[in-house]
Amino acid sequence: MKGGVLIKSVILLVGIYVFLKFVLPLFTAPLPASLIFLYLALTATGILIFATLSGESTQAFWGPIFGFLSGEGQEGPMKIARALVLLLFPLLVGWQTYHSTAPSAEPPAENRTIHPAPPGEFVGLSNPVPNTPENVMTGKGLYAAFCSPCHGGNFDGKGPAARGFNPPPANFSDPTTIAMLQESYLFWRIKKGGVGLPIEGMPWKSAMPRWEVELPDEWIWKIIMGEYDGAHQKPRTWE
């Protein structure tokens, strides 16, 4: 079929976008838009490389595009479609430019709260796990297994997966992060993950998963102790 390679490529890109944007969030934390764009860019690059391996494949991929734009041999519906595309494209560009620059009567967007208030059931909780060297070391081991890919082996938010997220993972060694928070707050954030954030955590919700699905509460409390010890910080207390 004429244009078959191009049509399959478009279907593949659309399918990947729909899966990453709408299907995957049903089973795990939503992906950042920047990461979705990266996956689509890599897929498009792979398609272009595959489509230009030979002169025949290059012609099969680019031929329908050049033929449509030039109008060679087009009659009837295709000729009308070409005219509509050439007419609508500049109109869409103009509308988008106007829409992005025109003043709006809408109220300003709600500011994001970095540390939104936790639900009532998490307020005032105390760590039930004894703060012993053995439990701290266990917590560091659990942190290395589950948290360090994003938050880093040095507790500085620079893990190997950190570049794929916006906002980036928290830097626990920074005195403005966990040093300002109580252990109960960290327990809530780790347990419920990004999907548990209230509306004031928008528009950039955390990509952290709901660890309550995989980790028992005792492990989470031990991880918290390991984070504070490894980052050389102390949790905030009422005293």
C-alpha cells in the first residue's frame, strides 16, 4: 500500500504516546512529560534510521510526503485534502501564536506547595522502631535497594534515574529538605507516594511510587532512620 510505512510509523508513535500518557498511569506513577517526549523522540529517531537504510525504503517513507506536498498526480479527494492542509496549517500556527500571547482573564494558576500538609491520620506519628545501629544499617540497606536509584547513594538526589524527573528527587543532604520535616511526614510521603499528594502539590506531582504496595511499615520507618543518618540530618521535633 502506498504510504504504508509512513502510516505504520504514525500509528506506532500515537500508540506509544497513548500507552505512556493514559494506560501506564493506571498501574504506576505518571511519567513526567519530559520523559514521554524523550521516549517519543527516541522512537522517531529509530524509525527514521530504519526507514533510510536503503534507497528503496527511503523512497517508500518520504515519497508519499513529497508527493502530497508537491501535488504531483493528485486528483479528486487527495487534491482537496492537500489544499485544506496548506490552508489550515498557517491558520493553526497563527491561532496558537495568538492563544499563547493574548492576555487572559483567567485567574493565576495555584502556586505549588513544596511540603503540603499531610492527612490527619499521619500527623504526630512517632517512629515505633528503636533507633539502634542495627536498625539504622538495615534502613540504609533498604534505602540502597529501593530509593538510591533516584535519591542517590550519597543521599543528594543525584541517582542514576534522577535526570528523568521534573521536579528532581529530593536532596536529603540539603538542610531545607528532611531536616525541616518530622519523621511522620516522611512516613506519609514514602507510604503514599506521588499519587497521595493533595491538590496543592500540583502542577508537578512527585513521581515517587506508593511504597506501601511493596514495603511494610516497619521497613519504611527503618528507611527513614537510614536517610537521616546517611544525610547527616536530624528529624524536626516539637521540642
